[in-house]
Amino acid sequence: MVFILVTWFSTVYGYDVMHMKFQILVLLFVALLGVFCIVYYFMHSSDDELHKVAFVTILAFGLICCLAVPICHHVDELEHLTRAEITSEGAIFPDWIGDEKGIDRLYNASSGERSKLMNNGVGFNTIGSMYFYEKNRTLTVFQTDHDTDKINQSVYMRGSAFEQNPFYGYLPQGIGIFIAKLLDLNVIWILWLGRIFNMIFYAGVVSLAVKKASCLKIPIIAIACIPVALYQSASVSIDPMIFALGLLAIAYFMYMYKSDEKSLDNKYVAIYSVICLLLGLCKLPYLAFIFLLLLVPKRNFKRYNVLVILLGILAVAAIGVLWSRYSTPALMHSWRSSLNYVDSAKQLDFLLHNPSQILVFLKHTLTTGPWDMLSELFNFDYWTPESFVRFRFINVLLAIFLAIVLLVYPSDFKFDLKAKLGALAVFIIVYLGTFFVQLLTWANVGNMMVEVHMRYFIPLLALIPIIVQLRKNPFEKEMFDKYVMVFAVGFAATLVLAIFTRFY
């Protein structure tokens, strides 16, 4: 309670808050909700029931975020919403309408010319209500008079719809949008139900991951509840799918690693391979999680068959390569094609002829990159740089909290050196791979200073307690777990309070 009060005070002190009485009421409500979640944890703190704690805690604060965050305020949420709406119509692959030069004309045109181009059939078919979200983006429902309008299902075209992403990444949101249209609700419910179903999916899969994990359950819950993960999961983005599947993959690996001797068969290899494939198609560098299969002790299998494991790895890799051949060109069917300075082939050619620039790239990824990402642990307002300063105090506290949880967690199970080094190798592959993909698809030719966001690495955090384990840990696990959960709930509550103090 005291922690929530202190962090709330840091969000309002020195800032012009329009409705202080309302903010105090929100503070009281969120504080009581935090107390409820902590009490619920103490009532269900056994390993067999921690998955319930994860589910309840995520939903308790996540659902509030779904309703409180302004309209399409998350990064690229309007484009994600467009893809989710298209998915709600049963489309697995969005149909790009228009010739290859149409997208360039679309995004280089004035607003009037752009309307004419879309009327002439350039872009993706969606519904007329997307116009509401275009015009009211980043506003709250109190700042628009049209949130109560009925859903307009007439044909409307938008130029971007994340064509490069797999359809299943939008199934939870699509179901919510389908229900909103089926019940003929007000237009705002397209966004709200899309977010809510996405959040329920995220909470459900994280809960499954916690239940499946044979150790490190509390760190998984803490990672899933950090503000940047919770905030992004309260959107219609594909990110909650990536976070949830990533945590599930690591939990399943830990389950296999700690299984009894002669207890695993090929079914487990197949299940884990499918999880990694679904994860990797959403974000290609995470295909590297499949290599964790090689770290599972041979003795845990009824009959260790290296060919089956290699087949799983090769199948995931091959499908991933085939998918990248489809998804990379699909990037150009969006506003990204207007970034004329981006050219993957020319970027590779530049690196081949200037190998010294690889060292510049590596220096940035290993020094500047991590510090930039740490500043986003609590930031939820990308459109206003001042928010980095406003929430700096909370961000520092959160960074310290995460460092303690991930680096000195007193696990009652130790991984061997092979597992630690293997997990470290996978960590490095995914980390550098993510930067490299951004280098090819976002940075202008010759620019090695790649912009990468913290949300890209949420699942990767769960590998750190496997890699770093103290030989002699001074902390007692039961008490450590209690403190972790109290602070995890406190930071989740602070996120909700910060959203209200920032936007209301």
C-alpha cells in the first residue's frame, strides 16, 4: 500500500492534474485491488496454485488498461486493429489490392489524393468504422463524440494491415471484434473487445506456462506482469501472442529438463517444436528457441533419438525460412514502402564492402541498445517524449527490481553448465538477430544505430535466471517469493495509476 502511494505521488507531483478528486478515487480503488491480489497470492502460494495467481493478477490490472488506454494509443495499434478486423472476417491472408506502385502513390499522396486512391482500390479492404479510429487516434472516449456510433460495416480501404504477420496472431482479437459486430455494439467495442480477448488469451497462456514450469514460476509471473508487458498486452497487437508463446516455450523446456528419467517420448519434442514454430513465425529470431531441445538431458527420454530432435529443429528452421520469403516482401504493402532509404539488399552489400561497420553495429547493440531499452520498462506513452522524464523514478525502481529477480533468484533447482551455456547462446542469437533484422528492414543503408524496443525481448528475460544462478544464495526462497509478488503487484498497480494520471 505504501509502495503504491509513493509511486502514485511520483506521477502527480509537479504536474498539472485536471481532476485530482477522481485520481484519488482511482488510487483507492487500485490500492484495494492490489491488496486483493496480494492476499490472493498468500492464499494460493503453493507451486500447484501459482498459475491461478498469474491469471488473476494479470486480468485484474490488464482489463483496466484495456479500457483506460486511449484509442489506438499503442504503437502501430491502428494497423494491428485493421489486421484483426480482417481476421474477424475469416481471412487468413489479407488481400492487397492494387499494383506494386500503388502503395508508393498512396503514401506519397496528399490527404485528398489518398482518399481518391483508396476509393479507386489501393490497399486492404476493411470496414467503415476504421475511419473513426483514424480520426480519433490517441484520444480518450471523453474527447470524442462518436464512440457511441454504431459499427459501420461498409467497405473501407486502409493502406496497411500487417500482411507479413501470421493470421493466428490476431485470432483472440478477431474473436472479440467478431462478437462486437455480431451484437451490433457501439464502434468503441471493436477496440475494447479486441483488447479484452487479447488480454484474456495472454493471461491464459501465461497461466499455462506457470503451471507447466517445473521451477522459476515466480520469475515468470514477475516478467509477465512488468508494466511494458502488461501495457502492450492490453492492445490488439500481436505482441501478447509473442510474449505468451515465448514464456510458454521456456516453461516447457524447463519441464522437459527437470522431468524424471525415461519419462519423455517423441510427443514432447513435437509439442515443443510446434510452440517454437508458432512463436518464431510471429518474430523470426525467436525460432532459435528450438535449439533448447538439444539441452534436455538424454536420460529424460524413454529412447533418446537424436534424429527426431534434429528433424524437429530442421522442420522449424525450414518453415521459418519459407515464411520469411513471404513476409519480407509483404512489408512493402504498407506505409513502410515510403521509407525509400530502406533496402535490405543494399544494406547487406554495404556491410560486405565495409566490414569494419559490423563492429560499429555490435558496439551499439551491446552498449547503447540495452540502456535505451531499459528506459522503456515503464514508458507507455511513446508519442510524448516527456513521459520518459515523468516516470523516470518508477523506471529506475523497476530496473532494480528486475535485476534482483532475474540475477539473484534463489531457485531450488540448478541447471548444469551445458544448459547455462546453451541458454546463453540462444539468448545471444535472439538478441543479436533481433537487432540484425531491424538493421535490414528499418535502418537506412549505412546506418548502424538500430532502434530496438524493450517489448521485443520480454520472453528473452526468462532465460536469465537459467543462465545466472548463484552457487551460494543468501536469500530464503519462500520469503524472496513473497517480496517479488508484492512488488510485482505494486508495479502493475502503478501502471494503471500512471495511465489515469497521464490521460485523465
